[in-house]
Amino acid sequence: MLADRLKTLAPSSTLAVQAKAKELKRQGVDVISFGAGEPDFDTPERIKEAAIQAMRHGHTKYTEVGGVPELRAAVCAKLKRDNGLAYEPTDVLVSCGAKHTLFNLAVAMLNPGDEVLVPCPFWVSYPEQARLVGAVPVGVPTQEATGFDLDPEQLRAAITPRTKVIVLNSPNNPTGAVFSPASLAAVARLAVDANLFVVSDECYEALTFEGRHVSIAGLGPEIKARTLTINTCSKAYAMTGWRIGYAAGPRELIRAMTDVQSQVTSNPSSVAQWAAIEALVGPQDEVAKMAGEFDRRRRLIVRGLNELPGVSCIMPKGAFYVFPNVSQLLGRTWRSADGPATIRGSVASTSAPTITCACRTPPASR
Ligand SMILES: Cc1ncc(COP(=O)(O)O)c(C=O)c1O
């Protein structure tokens, strides 16, 4: 019954963990979920109010596929204000979350067999979306010793005649790395020399605690002409459920992605679009407040992790993730409430620093 492409599709593991946590909570279990990347703050009141006003003013119909002009103008203003990037509203597409933006891109740009370089560890959707359209994701290792910074030489070594795209994600999910300006500049040169396209997923920009956020498209006109900059309202404004992501880049590509979207979802929710305008152009002080709280928590959790025997964890510079190293625990057994349990796993060879780890308890006690 199902298409061949489904044979290799891995469902989103983060969403699966989140669903499991929600189910346990429903059963009354006290669970702290570290699954999906979702702020626990509520959407700021001013943004909710903008949505209510939008409904009252009748903004409840289909809109332009790529977003109302006011929102695309707000995105341009944001990119100028925060990133020093000059775009026109016709260079912008608004979608149902950045995940949707990325899928529009995959459909609009990738042919079967095209290779996509993804520094790893990576966010789970990049390789799966590439596979869904027949492209080939290629993991390129980063190292714990450099804080999981981009490694331009490893990227260069992974290029083949089929390579088309490099995916960058800084601040990074899941390592919390903020890529250094020097490595971004080197990758920009590499992309221009090797005629590659760059996707810069900057969804965690607002959560940069150390170093500074650099948009690779801002490093010069040549790299800007071959970069799609992606961002979202989900993380900075605690708006995960509203589903508003956006992208700016070469006009021809934006037009193609908009055409794809026109045949799949049409516009993102009209009401959410008006809320997003308020999010992007209104006062930004809640963003700094939320970022301050995430900064406090990152220190707390890294300290706690480093106090655990056999666990070490470097301090993430951005986003709200930690990436602890548990390699010393692999193969150890311990006695849990359910009986003896063994930590299984390996340091995955294709994604050098990634450790997959599973706990096995005897079947009877599962
Ligand atoms: C790196 C990264 N990019 C994109 C997204 C998607 O964000 P959204 O679709 O909510 O805009 C996420 C969500 O977790 C993410 O971690």
C-alpha cells in the first residue's frame, strides 16, 4: 500500500519522545520532558492580543500563499535589524513552521541522488527530508573538543560531484554549538568555490549565550546569492504551536518554494501571521528575558550532568540543548528498581561524536 520512499523514513524521534512524555503525564506520572525543542514559556500577551485583533478584523480568509505583504515586510525589517541583511518582501516566503520551509526547499531544489552535507550531530529532520525526495544526506563529523564547531576541512573532504547543498544550523540542535565566525567564513569560501548552495537554519539565533550569532549570508554578496536563511517564531517567541517559519534568499528559489507551497498547504494560518508581525516588530524585551532564563538553566543542568559519575558535558554556547558525553558508561550494568539494566550503545562511526545509548531491562519488567 505504501510508497517505496516510506521504507526508509524514520518518524521524528523527538516528537515520539514528546508524545510518550505527554501520555505518561496523562496517566499521572510526574515527568519532565526533554524531548522536543519547545520553550515552556507561554506566548507573550501582546502577540496573543494581535491574534485576537486579527480575528476581530476579519483576517480569517486565505492570504497570499507566501504570507501577507505586512508579514513579509516585517521579516525584512527583522533581517535588517538583527542580521544586517537587505531583502525585499518578494525574496521572502512564510510557511507553516521552519520545518515546512525546509521541506519546501527540499522539493524545490533537490533531485534524486543529489548529496546534502549535514554537519553532525544534527537535527533529525534534515536527513529524513532529503531522503523523502530521493536525495542523499551525508553526515560530516564535528568534534566535542572544538565545542562541535563546523569543520571546513571535513566538509571539503566530503564534497563529490553530486554535492549540491550544505546545511548549517547555528546555534545548533542538538549540540548547542555556536559556529565560529572563522569557520563560517571558511565554509562561505568553500561554498562559493565549489558552487554549492547553503541552507542556514538560524532558528535558535535569539538563544546565543556566548560568542555572537553570524548569518553566513551577511559575509558578502557572493555567499548571500547562494544562501537561504531560515528562521522561525517558534523558539524566540514561544510560538511553537502557531506554526510560523520563514525564509529569505534568491528570488527564483523563493518563487519555486512558494509554488510548491501553493500546491500543498496554501498560506500558513492567517491569524498566526498577524501574531507573527507583532512578534517580529513589537518590543523584544521578553525575548531577552526568556533567553536569560535558558542561560541560567543551561548552567544548572551542565553542572548537574558533570556531577554524575561517568558523564561529562561541555557548556553549550547557544540554543536550549546539552549534549552530554556518556561514552564511559557504555557496557556498564546497574541495578534499577526493575532489576539489572545494561547501558548499550556505541559511538556511531559516521557521526563521530554521536553516542546512541539504550537501556535494556529484563523483558518481564519492561
Ligand atoms: C534546528 C531546528 N530547525 C527547525 C526547527 C523547526 O521549527 P518550527 O517548524 O517549529 O519552526 C526545529 C524545531 O525543533 C529545530 O530544532
